[in-house]
Amino acid sequence: MPDGMLPSAALVRRRITIGGTVQGVGFRPHAFRLATHLALAGYIRNTQGGVEIEIEGPLDRVEVFAARLLAEAPAPSRIACMEQQPLPAAGEDDFVIAMSGHSAGYGVTVPPDAALCAECRSDVLARGSRHHGYALTACAQCGPRFSVVAEMPYDRANTTLAAFALCAACGADYANPASRRFHAETQACPVCGPQLALHGPDGSVIAVGPDCIERVAACLRAGGIAAVKGIGGFHLLARADDAHAVATLRARKQRPMQPFAVMFPDAANAAYWCEMATAEAGTLTSAAAPIVLLRKSADCGAADGVAPGNARLGAMLPYTPLHHLLMAALPLPLVVTSANLSGSALIFEMCDELYSLAGLVLTHDRPILRPVEDSVVQYAGSTLVTLRLGRGYAPLSIKLASAPPPLLALGGHLKNAPAISLGDTALLGPQLGDLDNAGTLAAHHALTAGLCRLHGVTPQSVVCDAHPDDMAEAARHRLPIIGVPHHLAHVAAVMVEHKLQGPVLGLAWDGAGYGPDGTVWGGEFLLVDGAQWQRVAHLRRFRLPGGDMAAREPTRAAAGALAEVFGPGLQDWPAHAIERLSDPRLPALLALCRAGLAAPLTSSAGRLFDAVSALLGLCQRNSFESEAAIALEQAAADERGRFAFSLTGTGPIVIDWAPALAALLGALNIGVPRAAVASRFYQGLAEAAAMVAKHVGVPDVALTGGCFQSPLLIARLSETLTAAGLRVHLPHKVPPGDGGLALGQIEWARRVLAAGS
């Protein structure tokens, strides 16, 4: 019996059951050390439902243990629920980490993959360390999790490390309570762990082990391109200061303009190329290690082709031991982008396509079960906005107000990310991409099945976008289907993140979404209260000649908008309006508008921004999504003049942008600078939105949809709405674009089911 332990008659024993993100985060070692420090007996074990603890000792120490167990829990853990049950004392002497069990519980959530911790980084870079130069080092606090675990409980046997038996030294660390690798399921070393292999252009292995690092560094130093296997898939790397290397990379990826991310050796190096606030630096160096969009500094040394015409740069830091070793060998900023052709699925296994993209391919033999892209975030003022949910943040768990029956939400067709409900928790998976691509569709099917299997969920209903095509895709699951209108799901996602029951006025602005009236929505004001909603306002509609082609060609949106304002005949247009487009296809586009064929009506804010961008001569063709809108945002000056919008109708209100567009064209015609014109359009739209919000009269306003990836739009709307005395709620952890739809689908289905409707 440990010193200070009382006789069994004075002992108490409790069973503590905890659900949430409590496996793969060092929770068992934390409980072991705490129990040992307090001289308590019992055990902790992983179960399929979380962790189970039996703790025995004097009442005061057991109470201290229970309190400190949560208060001092490892940072990556998330406690969803905890239950304590009294048991008879057993008179045990020790506290142990027991073998995992299979008892059900509240539901365990798998943690995201985490960046290499400072201690492991030191081990990898320090000569004399057992892990020196080893590219797949991890401990209980860092390394792969979601991308390598096959099923729960989270034990080595259930991960892709199962095939790598621990050597004697790693086994000793695993059993040593004083080691940070105590019960670290993904740990490995050069003796017993996965190994690197470098493949040449013909696919042959030309190096193995640490020698691979210097060979890749030499390739990059000379201006070459290398493919490197990371935690969630392959990346393509090139020097960020080498214009020829960047141009070659763009040609191979078939990605002409979309910005590349840059990996810097450290935060100090990033601060030289980019302007960085304290909060941005904190996020950049966090365990999630996302890509953070930062404003370029005057000293930015990136080649023009890295982020052409863009004032911001996607910055990231090394987050795996392999990245740190590469940066130690070549301490230069490197372009790091997904290894795939533009629009295709992320490559996460060896394939011939890699050799068409890169001169060298650096891989390792630790399998990736689930491809995961890097997360992308930015700051809008002091608010962190997640643009892409991926490595470091996904799967994201969000607490629900009640527990619906188990649900599977399919998300959207674009920027697809599925979700499941697990008791009173929703789990949003990583963003996969657009389902037009066969590889991405296959990854979607694998991820939806994998999320359910991993968390022991058998869905009772499938939830999807109300678009007929999405309803048809949902039918393949052979379950009852709950269709949720696209923009309602956007608003519901913000509401569940901020725990808002309603009433809430949601501004859901994006490029396109199926509206219940059969038209293309995208500039919506939705009043949501409980399980009830109505469309109280929207932007004036106009036609999109060519339909979906208008998303790629802003000129089409501009033609449709001008046809709405001046009429569908060129003879009705002011000469300067025709000159703004000077497109020989205008007569054909207007013919589509007149006939209403292949020219659907839309209220889309995204297409309206595209139209303005085209009229200002900023972007006539989108080579990537939102290119025209980004150009418009970056062209805007910091002034507060405005073009007036008008409000018409009552049910719903129509925000008429025609006066603003006419004023915009007039301003351009007399030589007003584009920067001022762009700014006045944003300001007029913001003030019109505030007028609608004040008229509706509810204090809470949610801003959501793909348009609210724009820091300028967020700033203008937030300022005007706050000045009107309203509370503004922005997406934070959940992407405002379609990557957050599945969470909103789960939340709306929960509300409908709880209301019995």
C-alpha cells in the first residue's frame, strides 16, 4: 500500500466515465501521473466510448483527482461529458493503465493530426539523440492521429503503425511514466519505425533513410520540383524565390493563377516576408499549424508567380519532422502545394501521376488511411475565420443543444465536407474538394463510411442539400432523407457554432445555391427561429447567360446585370456601358437573356461581385474560384463614400442594386478611380444590408456563405450592423463557405426532428 493510504474501511472508489476527444491526446498518461502523485489506486483504460477510470483512495484525494483530471487535461483534449459512479472499495495498491476495453460510453471523438511538438523537434535536430534525423518521430502530444487510426479504441494495433513493432528502446519509453512517449501509440524510431525512400523520375529507388533529405534539398536548391509525402497526402515543393521553378510548377499542375502557400523555416523568417499581428503569429505557431493568410510586406521576396496580383500570402511553418529536416538542410521559403492536377483529388498514395508532376518523389511506408488537406485560416479584424477545414482542425466537434438520432450529413457538391452526429455532438470532417471529380467523389464515399465506422455510428437518416441532384445522391444510402435548403444550412451552421436558438437574421451570400423556388439563390436574408424560417429579403435578381459558365466568366454576369438594368438590347445601353465590356459575344449573351434559355435567374451576391469586377476591368475570366471577387476587394480604397441601393417590396424585401450599378458606371465614365468606385459599391451594399436588418428588427445577425471569406466585406458589414445596434455573429471554427454546410445540415435536421416536423 502506498505511503499515506488509509485502511480499506476509510477508502472510497469511483468509476469515472468520460466522453469526447480523450484518446490520442495523452489523457491516459495524464491520469496515471496525477493518480500516482496523489497516491491513489485503480486504473484507466480506453474504451469504444471514451475513457473509463476507477479511482480509489481517501475521499478528499479522490475529489482532488476528479477536479484536476479535467482542469489540467492535455491541451488537445476536449471533454464532452463526464459521469461518476460510486463503487465498493477493492483495497488495491497501484494505479495502472489497463488494456483497452469495448464497453460503450458517451462516444469518443478522434483528435486531428497535430504538428510536431518542440521537444520532438529538438530530438530530431539534436545530434546524439536517438531520434536524430528521423523523419517520422512522434510522441503522446504530437504527430498523426485522424489520418492513421482505423478504429477505436485508439491503440497502436488500430493504427497504421500496427505493422511496426516497437524496439526495446521505444518499448522502454512506452512503459516509462516519466517519458513523454509513455503510451504514445504512434511513436517510432530509426530502428523500428517506417522509413524514407526517394524515387527518381523513372520510379526507381535512388536513396533510403536520412540520405533522402539532402538529395531532395539539392534538387530544390537547383530549382527543381519534388513531391513529398506528409501527414495527409503528397505535396509539391519548389523554391518560393525562383520564378522559373514556380512557373514550371504552375504549368505542371495546370493552375495558372490561384495562389500557392509558402512554408517558412520559422516564424521570424515569415515575419520578414509578411506583416504579422500577434494573433496571426500565435495561430501560425500553434499545434494546428494551419496556412495563415497574411499581408505581404514591402520586403517580400516571393517570386511574382507565387501569388500573382494578390496582396496576401498563405504562410505556414514546418509541422512534421520531415519538413523540419528539409528546412534544416535548405533554410529557404518553399512553395508547398497539394500534389495533384488543379481540381483533382489529393494524391495520398504512390502513383504514376506523381512522376509527371515532380522530378523526385520522397515517400515513406507509414500508410495514410484518410487524405487530409492543410487547413487555411485568416483574420478578419480580431476574428479568426477558417476558410478550409483540414489537418490540425478536422474532424471538428461541435456541441448540439440536444441529441438527435444518429445522422449522416453529406455536405455540398462543392468544397465537400461530410459530417455525422454522435449523441449531442456533431463531427465535421475535412474538406475534400468538388464532387465533379471522380477521385474526390470516391474519397467522399470512403470518408462518410469511415467516419461512421470509426465512431460506431449507424445513421438513421441521411441529410443533404435540397438540390434534386444531391437528393438523388443521398438515395444511394437507402435511408430516410432530410433535405435542407442550401442557404438555410449556411445560417444554421453559424447558429449552432454560437449556440443561437433564434430569432436570428442570417445573411447567406455566396455564388450559387438551389433555392426552394427553383431559382439560383445567393444574396439571401433568412429569418430563423427554432425550427421555423422565412426568406425576408434578397438581392434583386438578374439572368446568368450560360448558367454555370458565368461562374468562370464574370463577363457573362456583367452582361446579365446590365441587361437587367438597361434592357436586353444593346440599343438600350449607354455607350460607356458597352465599352466597359467590349465583348463580341454580347449580342449572343443578350439573346440568351431575352429568351430565358440557358440563362437562369439568380439573386447571387457572388455573381454580382463578379459583374462589378468585370465592369471595372479587373477580371474577365476566373481561372480559380473567387478570383474576380478577390481582385475587386483588393482594388477597393479605404474610403466611406457609397453608391445608393434602394429597397422595394415587403414580402420579401428586394435590395435593388440597379441605382448603384448605374452610379458606378457613371463614376467610371467621368474618371473616378477604380479604387474609389469599388469601395463605394461595398459601402452602399453594407448600408443597404443594415437597413434591411433594422427593418426586420431582431438583434442577432449572422454573416455566412462564401462571400464572407472577404475580410473587406466582413469589415464593412460588421461596422454598419454594429453601428445600428445589432450583434454580429461570424463563422469562426466552421468555414463560411460550402465546407461548413454539413454542420448546418445536422443542426437543421436536429431542430426539425426535435420539433416533430
